[in-house]
Amino acid sequence: MKKFNTTGVCIPSKHYMVNIDERLKKIKAMVDEGEKRITVGDKVLFEGML
């Protein structure tokens, strides 16, 4: 039975896998454009140094 793993190395045969390549490209673009803090809901994904 597969389960979600959020704390370590994911093993495709044991864990659900999600492709986040497009999301990471968008986040990188935001950082490159000067964003200092990127959040989703109440979670901070990135907080740059001022």
C-alpha cells in the first residue's frame, strides 16, 4: 500500500509521487524577479534575505 511521505526520500513503489517541476519554475521566476517572500495559504515557501 502506498502512502504520502513528507519527511525523507521518496521511493516510488512505496510513496505517492507528485511532479512539481512547473510549480518550481514559477517559484524560481518569482525569486528571480525580486520577490522576497512566497507563500501558499499560510505556509511560507521562500523567504529571501533583505
